[in-house]
Amino acid sequence: MSRDDRRQHITDTARRLFSERPYTSVSTADIADAAGVARSLVHHYFGGIRSVFFAVVASSGASLSDVRDAGPETPFEERIARNVAAGLDIVDENREMWLAVVGHGVDSSDPQVHALLVTIKERSVARMIVANADVLSDTAPTRFALSCFQDFSAAATRAWVLGEATRDEAEALLISTGSNLMRRVIPELEDSGLER
């Protein structure tokens, strides 16, 4: 294999292992064994396990926030349904990546991993505010509520990916909850004067 092919093979193997169990329980030795290469080669290309993890994340392609592209030009209920479906479609196409990054509730005691997850969540929240600018304002209560919704969405999506719920069940739950959150709950938070 060429250098690039070997590196990609290691990355693909790591993606599979990270999808099967939490990042913190996978070692470079595990990756080397599964990839059929020497552990020293994994260290040569990546350094340590965190670098492998971040390489897997970097190779994931389109982010979930970017595929949720229906905005204020689309009627609200149709927009919520389209954006939820688009997000679940990307998860379906990239289950291993999603599980590796979000699905196992990665150990946030690792500062770099924690920063990565915070960035992913903040990007998604910002995208939701832009996509729903006709019903949402960029305020602290809005960001708080949408940030909590991201955790809720991850739990519902994880249940579907792991076979504990159907896609239809997860999708219906996210559409209903997201719609209610934006139409009713966030305005109530705003009216209550909640500040964060």
C-alpha cells in the first residue's frame, strides 16, 4: 500500500472500532491489531490515540449542521421535518462516524475531545438559529434551550442507531419536540426573563 492508502486503512479501521465502543476504551494496539499493522506504524502516522480519533473526525465529510439547509424560506413545519430527516440521513450514511464522535458520549475529561464536542454543538445551535430566524432570536435562553435539545437529539438518534427504536419513532419524536421547543417553550423562556 502507498503511504496515503495505509493511513486511510488505519483511519477506516479506527472508525469501526470507535463505533463499537467508547473512544477511551480503544488503544493504538487495538487499532494496529485490527488493521494488521505494527503498533509503531499507527504511532508513526498519528502519534497517539487522540490523534487517531481526530483524524477519524476530520475524515467524516459533511457535518450534520451543514445538511440541515431548509431555512425561513420554507414553511415552518415542512422545514423542521426536512431538517430532521436530512440530519438522520447523514447519520444513516455515516453511522460509524456518528457513533465515534457523538454516539458513545465521549469522555469530556479529555480537554481536546471536550472542545471538539462543544464546537460541534455550538455550530449546530448556530445553524438552527439561522435556519429558524423567523421564529427564534439569538439570545441566551434560545441558545440554552437548543443546546439541551442537541443532547436530547443525540439520545434519540443513538436509540435508533443502536436498534432500540425505529427511525420513524426517532424522527417523529425529534420533529414534534423540535417544533414544540421553538414554537412554545423558547418563547416562554424568553417571557420568563431567564438569563444565562
